[in-house]
Amino acid sequence: MNEPPRRPASHSPSPGPPPSAILLRVRGVVQGVGFRPFVYRLALRHGLHGWVRNDAGEVRIRLEGTTAALRVFVDALRAEAPPLVRIESIDIAHAAPGRERGFHIHASATETRGRLPVSPDVALCEPCAQELFDPANRRFRYPFITCTDCGPRFTVIASLPYDRERTSMRAFHQCAACLREYASPADRRYHSQTNSCPDCGPRVWLEHAGSAGVHVAQDEAAIARAAAMLIEGRIIALRGLGGFHLAVDACNVDAVVRLRERKAREAKPLAIMVATLEDALRLAHAGETERTLLESAERPIVLLHVRADAGLAADVAPALDTIGIVLAYTPLHRLLLDHVRRPLVMTSGNRSDEPIVTDVYDATHRLAGIADALLLHDREIVARYDDSVVRVAGDARLLLRRARGFAPLPLELPVASPLPLLAVGAHLKNTFTLVHGQRAWVSQHIGDLENLETLEHFNASLARFRTLFSIEPRIAVRDRHPAYMSTRIADELGLERVIAVQHHHAHVAAVAAEHGLREPIAGLAFDGTGYGDDGCVWGAETLVADLAGFRRAGRMRYAPLPGGDLAVRRPWRTALGYLSLDPDAAPAFMRAFADVDENERAVAAVQIERRINAPLASSMGRLFDAAAAVLGVRHACHYEGQAAMELESLAGSCVADPLPFPAVREDDAWVMDPLPLLAALGERTLAGDHVADLAAAFHESVAQASAELAVRICDEAELRTVALCGGVFQNARLLVTIRRRLVERGLLVLLPRELGPNDGAISYGQAAIAAAMLDAGS
């Protein structure tokens, strides 16, 4: 039987599935961060044809290939994006297949001016770190090594679009070798606007304090000499990304004390910088979340529990069981630590209460009395930028200061503002927020608006944000406090309208808005001071609130604060105010007035009696101060929150039962009475109970009373969601305990996520409230 003739063998590929084509529109932080070369490499890997280009604030990608390859590409686009990329949305549309051959990076279709997100500065990436210490690499030990995946962004960008001529790198012209990298799509330095090398980039030099312009050493020799001085116990002022640091050997007691004396920073804790995670773990305990934060691209200062055998000078963080540790995040820091091989105090380069110094000229004058020498460089700093600070509370990350690594990435609002607006924030820990539509740009940490230098920092930062993001506000939003500097700023802007927002309402609104909520929730807003609608000092508030308004459903019993703001630094004064509510409790308050001058106490008593500079206060922060005084822990504070921080450290992991802290109904609100709690603390102290156990009992008492009050108010208002906010919730033990108690009662607990619990979030909360008001036509 004859077989049918066989088809001749063919060398042509068998027909596969027909090609498909899609058009992607990607929004977010996707320009100037290595996204287009990443797309190029990803497309080549999956055998796709097409192009990628920047286009009016977004990136557009056209792809042709098999359906399977396109699907894998889209999945990888998010999963494998470079570290500086922040993808907010990807829109996918089908397109007609064309005749694309190969994959190309096209020039931008339009000029990309406008409200584009700007990447924060981030830490040195691992490939650059390997090159930094590779003797065979042309950038070996070059202190400004960078690529599209790491280094400065916000601190060098003068205006958008992000091109070299609009950055502080415009002063440095790339050499032929750097230009080849810059022009190669396959290179990770493709269109890296900060690209440079030892032949064409910034320089480092060392000057002795008081000898401005006289270089002691340059480049690697300057770093080595600075390291030698640190080992000798000297103080070095180092110019970093967003300003100067002051550095000393963290294990040298005399050096740390000398730094505190010269900087006029008596007791506030100092941050420690180390080179690696292993170095950090030799100093402190760190869980998985804390380790991840330490090594993250943002590289914040992370608060950790210090090891008993850390070997650090006691004055690094006196009377505290935590220290702030940051891993070196610039090549200059890495090189310095490679020389000294020991932990360094790395604190802000300023005098206390002033902004950090950024300019070389200012540093030679303002830091000369503090530092023994200055390690300088000639890459200009466009934006002042503090280190960010975080801590972990349970499984939650709390941002205590939002700056380097996080700002100025925008946040969304639950409701779009029909008019562009500026929220000027609080008086302390100030930030401002600019809003256009539904997007809110929250500034980096500005600081306390208590001196001319910080006011100038505010104004310069605001002017830069207005230019950078093309926002001209028509509405100003401020706190209701008539005497805040931020109030004066808002009132003097000359805008169409000024909206005043209550401080604690802004706290609650900030958390709600972060979570995208507009409906009513309960909010525990616990802090030190905020201007109340009744003219008193608020700070222990349980509000039923939405973005449109609030009702004060719970508070602390009022007590006078003799001396007003002076009481913040003198906890015994707060204790005296509480004692005035029931003078019969005097025996329990004995330790609160130990070593207090009798004449000063008598004057404070007259202030209370005659209501002279003794405002009434309902404040959780001040209750912590009073408890510290009654326990004999602290009668005077050198910095805000010192007494509360020491109480938390004392409590540690001690287990204790709560003490009496009752709440009674008064008119339309529940009122917590702290006097029985303070009296019980005093009585047990005099009876010989250990102060650590009593500090723990105090925390448990506040947690139980606060949680019970929140549950009661939620039941009455038929709510199931509670927000925790205000500076008191920087206390990890208190936050974790209250949160646990509320969750056990079936409530959903909201915590701050991208902003902190403290006043740094106030401007965003103000903006959310104002946007809702304007949207409703109010």
C-alpha cells in the first residue's frame, strides 16, 4: 500500500498565535527614576516590539507580541520596577497591531511641566555600593557615586521637568565616559541626571573651623583626615544630602558631652549612624519590620531598644531605653564609616531649635563654634531635608518625622478640592500641604515655628513647592489658635479666603483621610496642647467626627496650668494644677515638689488661685508630665515630651494592673478624672512600690480608661471605627495596648500610615477638612 507523499521539511517557523498590541499609560513617580530604560530591558527580555516615552506627566508604552508575553510584561512592570519608581496606576487599552520592529526609547512627546510627583532622595543602592569599594572600578571610593536607582533627587531639583540643567548638577559637565553611560539604554545610568565620576563630578575637602576657604585636605585624603579626627574625639560637621550633620564617636563619653555643650542640646537623644545592619544589631534589638526599615531605600532613623552591652556613651540617649539608629545612606557617609569602624553620633548640623544648615558659607560661620572641622563638598543643596524618624509599635510603622526618603511624595484626599489651597499646619513640628484637586503635597518636616530661621525655612520651602508643582493657592487653611505663627502666615498671604480648623479635628481628619474615609468615626486625639473651641487647652479628646465637622464626646477633667507654656518644661507645675482640684490629696503629691524652690511654688499657687497665666487644660500630654512628677521621675524637662519618654522607658515590659481612672457624664460629654490615678501613684510611691512597676501601671490605667471611653462613645453613636492620633501616640506601649483593647471589643482601629500621629500630620488634616467644606459649598 502506497503512503501519501510527505510534505517537504521547512525551515520557516510554524505559525504561532497572532500578535497582539496594547497601549499602556503609567502614572506616578515614573520620570527621572530609570523607568524608561527598565521598560526597554523588560520588553527585550520578553521579545516584545514597540516604544516607550514620557508624555505630559505620565509614561506611555506601546507593545506588540503574543498575548502571553504581554501579560507577563504587565505583571513584571509592577513587581520588578526600580526602587525609586512609585506606580499609582496603569491603564491598558488594546491597539491595532502594526509593523513595530525592535523596541525603542522615544524622546518626550511634550514638555513635561506640571504637577508631577518628585522622587525623594534615597540611599545608595547595592550595585553602586559594590562599585564604591571595588578597586578595579573607575568610581572606586568616589563619594558621589549614584545611578538612576539611588541618590539625591528632591535636594538637587530646582524645577521640572527633571533634566540636568534644572538641577544643582548643572555645574558639573559629564566626561566622555559618563556621557556614554548616560546615552546607553542598557546602562543603569541611562539619563541619570546626577551621573558623574572623579574626573567630572563634585569634590570633597576638609577645613578646620575658623579657617574658611583653607583646605586641609581634598577628596579621599579629606575623608581619611576627618575620620582620624573623629577617632581622636573631635567634632566634625559633614555636608550631606539635605544639610549638615554633626558627627562624633558615639562611644567617646567626653566627645558626646562636648557636642551637647557646644550645640546647647542638653538631653534630647542623639541619632547613631552605622555602616551595616550587623553593626546596628550589635547596638540594639531589632525585629523583622525594624530590620527591613533599616535597610530600606528610605533609610530612616529607626528607634530601637538598646542592648545593655552596646558600649555607647550614656549621654547619647540619657534615661531612655531606646536609641535612634540609621544605616549610612550616602557614599560619603559609607566612606567615613569605613575609616572609623565604630558607631558615630550623626545629629542635625544646627544649633538647638534652628533649622539644619545647608550652605557652606553659613556652616563656616554658624557651625564654627560647634565643630572642630568641616567636611565639605561643592554640590549645592537646593532643598533643606532632615532625616526621617520611624518606630515600630506592634506591627505598625509610625513615622515620627517625615522628610528624607518619604517627602515630597503626594497623598490622595478622599474628596477633591474645587480650588487650589494651602494648609499651613501647626506651630510645632510644622509641615504645610498644597492641594490641587484630589492630590495633596505635604512638605518635608519644617520644625517649630519659634524663630526667624525656621520661618525663613517655611517660606523658602513653600515658594519651592509652589514652583515645583505649579500650584497657586486661592484658599488658606490654618489652626484656630490666634497666636500661632502659622496663623499669622495664613492671614498675611492675602488669599481669597482663610479657613480655620480646630487642632484635634485636624488630627482625626488626617487619619481618616489617609484611609480614604468621609463618614463619621470616633477619634482619640491625645497630645500636649491644642487650642479648644471654649478657649481652654485641649489635648485628651474623644471626638465623633467626619471631614465636615466634629462633636466633642469625651475629654479629661480640666486642671489649671500655672505659668502656661512654662508648665510644659516644669512637670511639677502641672502636678500642682491637679492638686489644686483636691488639696486634701497633698500627701500623695509630696515627691512632685521635691527640690522645687518654695518661692517659685508659692508664685505658681497664686497664679492658680487668681487665674493669672494659668489656663485650664484637658491634656493627656500634661497628665504624663504630672505622673512623672508625682513618681519623682522628673520635675523639669529639657525638651518637649522628655517626661513621657522616660515614663515609657521605665515601664518597659513590666506587667501591672490598672489603677483607678474613672469617667463621669457631664452635660453632653464623658469626662475622665485623673486625680484618683495620680493620688494612687503617689500613695504607692510613698509605700515603697518600684517606680518601674508604677510607670507600667500608669500606662495600663490610661489605656484601659481610654479604650473603655471610646467603646462607650462608639456604642452611643453607633460607630465601629476608631482613629488613634496625636503626639501621645508616639508612645508605642500606649498605642499597642489601646489598639489591642479596642480590637478585642470588635472595633476597627485606624492608625496613621504615610504621616505620623504628631503635629506633622496637621496640615494634611486641615487640607482634607477644607477640601470637604469647599466641595460641599461651605
